[in-house]
Amino acid sequence: MPDANPATPRIGLRTFWRLVIGAAAIAVMPVATGETGTRHEWVLVLANILPWCLPWLLFLALLRRPFAATVLTALIQIGVYAANAIKLEQLGLPILPADLAALHNLWHAPTLFLRYVDVHPAFWGLLLCLLLAWFESPLAGLTTRARTLTAVIAVALITSLGARLPPWPALYGRQQLGIPVWLPADGAREAGAIAQFLHLYLTTQQELRELDQGALLAAKNWLAARPETTHPADDLPDIVVIQSESFFDPGDLVGVDTAAYAPHLDALRRQHLHGRLTVPAYGGLTTRSEFAFLTAFPLRGEPALEYPYQALVHRVMPALPWVLREHGLATTVLHPYVRQFYQRDVAMPLLGFEHFVDESVFSAEDRHGHYVADAAMNRQIQHELGAPGHQFVFAISIENHSPWDSPRPIGDVALPALPPAMTLDERGALAMRQYLHHLARGDQALGELVDWVMQRNEPTLLLFYGDHLPAMHYVIEHLPWDDGQLAFQQTTPWLLVDNRNPPTRERIDLAASELAALLLHQAGIDTATPFAGIDRLRRARIWGTRCQMRRRLATGTRHRIDCRRRRPLMSATGHTPSIKMEQPHPERKTPAHRRVRGCAASAAGCR
């Protein structure tokens, strides 16, 4: 609406120059913060500035105040660039389109994200500017018709961008901008975070659809109509799987002894089946390791799938819980946090879980630090195993979740000292000491649960593995590792305890996508599933067997593993040994050992 009193005096410059200065001001922050890329090409500079013109135009049409529109746009810029900086610092990754699918987590678990935020004084300065901007005189020349046209143009451009419609795919194509897509951090640094984000957004699409109740009911009916299996539940053990938050072997670091911080892990792997796990996640993105384990999908070759539940779980799909349900086990997922986090509440039923136990069953006394303690989760696991029938419990721990670089509410507890070989600044030292404190508690909980399982009368399998290295990229990327490789190339430990059989000290190094196959084999389930094929390949590889997979397309797709045995591995006495990759303890990796581990994690084996 035009001003009611056109004679009211105006403050500031004339309309034209106010528009020019306001529009130019939105380019200040991307350029000043270096968010336009290190290549300093004018095309990339424009590609990183152009998207910010859209909210500025919309705010201008709504408010008729260029300065206010600029300040509001700058506040959005601060939020985006701060999120990018935090993610780079914690995970070594920039913001990516897949993060849009995780925005709902801000609503369900806002406190988790707020713990990473340190409000910069510039933010309060912008809020003050916004307050002052409200007293800015509206533009006299911006009539109702002009405002409407500006708003329509802004909304149309924003809508076309969100819908991936022209002209945006042509403007942000890879050929024009030369954005490297395989190394996201390098691409964001070279081309700018916004340019790379839009390029990936316009060429990929990930979403988690609504739960298909019809498909889920059909799968349940199919299971109910199946004939009795050759492995009734009475012959199978209860199965517990613990995915331990941010758990890795500190002994992999130069000058660090595993027994000093994880004595139970160090002792248990001397007695039980264990190994190193190559996980498709580093510092975070837990559901990548989670999904790889549950489905045998090798996500390590799909780095762009940050959130596999949103990208891949759109309907009922083959997974470990469905296999176990077919054999008569009740399936429960236990996660002492918000069940909507990562949209697990939608994905888990599609993967075959019947029950979801979340943080609502825990009390405030069950917490240690910001989250529910691993010891409290142990008690809930024991409660779930007390239910009638045989059980599969998949427990996702949360106690040792980041961040660690600010004091945590753990009471009057002495934090562990750092090893002499580890020299860190004040922030890094606090983060590492708090992390090691929770790691030791997780190790203690592991030891207690193993003792309980070994004393249990019912046959039970307990599988424990770490999901990824801790989200301390700003610390661990600078630490030396025993094998001389980089932090993102490191592995996590896994351990399998079976109270039906005498302890065995076998070591097998695996990928996360192979671990469920080993678990099923240990449980006595060798079925015609993808897991069975993976387990045969794994065993054939370790035995030195040459395998070829032949795909036969008939009614349904079947896979048959045809293994032609070469000369078997022989022991010194001439007898064929069991499947074993024994290493002396304490474990210390060498480049030669890393080559062995690399071939164990490769689908083709060593050549």
C-alpha cells in the first residue's frame, strides 16, 4: 500500500541507490567469509551470491525496506554458514542436500543441535541492526503493483529452485562450474558451499515417504503363511546386537594402550570371536553403519547417501530383522533417544522390527552427561530378553554422543588423563578426556553385559560393534595412527560372544555390510538370503577360495555362489585350519597388516 501521508519526509538515500546498496550488501558476507570458493572465478562468485537474492527480493516486497531485507537475509546466511562450519569441523563434510531430509531432527531433538552452537557476537549485532532497520522509512516508489510483481517473481524463482525446474539445472550444471563431486569437502572449498550444495541438490533427490501400511501388512501376512522353517526358534539363541556410539579402539593411536581406557574390550577379544570393522561413516552419520549392518548394503561405495533411510527405505525391504522374524524371533529396536530422530520410527518397521523402545522408558536418573547411560540401556536389554519366546534386540547406544568440547553434566567425576604422547590444546584436551571418560563407561557396560550373557541359562549371542569414530575431526585428524593412515581410514572394533560354545580367539576383519552374515552363520541360520551369499563369499575369501557369483533371472531373482576351491590353506602339520586370522595381542597394526585387512574388506579378495 502507498504511504497514507506521502508528504512524510524520508531518511537515507534516494530509492534507486537504496535498492542498489541493499542488493549489493547481501554479497558482502559470502565474499568476506571466503564462501565463494578458493578458485576465485567470477562464475563461482556469482553462483554463490545469486541464491541469496531470492529471499532478499521476497523480504523487500513484504517490508518495502531494503536495509531490513538485507539484515534478514544476512541472518539466514549466518545460520547456513555456521551449520556448514560446524559440520566441517565435526565430520569433515560440508552441508549437503541430504541434510534437508534431516531438518525434522531440529524439531524432534533441538537440544542436541544447540549443543554445537556457539553464538557469535556478530549475530547479536545483526539483531540490533534488524531492530534499527524497522525504523527505516519504506520506499516511496515501490507501489502496490511493483511489490506484488516483485513478490510473484521471488516466489516463482524459489519454487522453481525447490522443484528443480529451469533455469536452475542449467545454471548449476557440473560442466559450467567444474565442481568436484566425489570429495564433498574439497568441492565446497574450491567452488563454495552454496554452489556445490545447489549443484548436488539439482542432480540428486532423497526422501523418506510415508509408511506404507499396506505393504507392511502384506509382508506380515506373508510371514504368517510361510511353512514351518527348518530352524525353529527353539533351536536358535536369543540375539543381542549393540551398536555402540562413537566407539573405537584408542590403542590404534600412537602411544596409547587399549587396556588403559578399554580394558574389557582388550581382555574379551583375547577370548572371543572379534575383528576390525570397516564402517561407511566417519565422525557421525550413524545410520549409514546401521543400515549397512541391517541390510548388507555396501554403503562405503555410496558416499552421497548420507541418510540411507530417507534415500533407500521407501517400502518393505530385505533386512536382518525380517530373516529373524521368519525363524520365529521377536524383533525389537532399542534406542534411548527420540524415536523420530533420523525418522527411525518410519524406517524400522519397514526393515522388519516389530517393537520400538525409545527414551520414554528411561528416567532422569538413567542419564549420565547429556544422554541415557549405556549401563541403563543394559538393564533394558535384560528386561527385553525376559519376554516370552526368543528375542532379537538391536540396541543403539547414545551416551557417548558428541559434542565433548564443553563441560558435560557428569557430576564430580575425575576425567581420565591423556597419554603422554597426546599433546592437545585446551579445547581438544577437554573433548578427548570427556570422550575417553564415556568410552571407559561404555567398555565397562560391555564387560558387565558379557558377564551376564555368559551366566545366562538360555542360549544367547551378543554382538558388539562401534558405529564410527568420534565427531572430533578437529582433534583426531591431527593425531598419529599406528598404521600411518588417516583418521577417516580407520576402523572400529567388533566382538561376538556365544554362551553356547567354548570361547574362541578368532579374528576376522570385515566390512559393516558383512557382519550380519557372520552373525546369522554363528546362530545357525544359513538360508537363501543375501546374507547367506555374503557369508559364503566371506568364508571363501578367507580360505583362499575363488568364487564367482552367477545371477539367474527366473521367477524372482536368485543368486547362486559357485566356488571352485583352489589349494586350501594348510597348517604346519598339514591339516586344514579353521577360518582364522590370528594376530598377537596387544594388537598393533603395521602396513602389512593393513594390506591383509584391506583384502578382507574387499569383495574381490587379495590378488
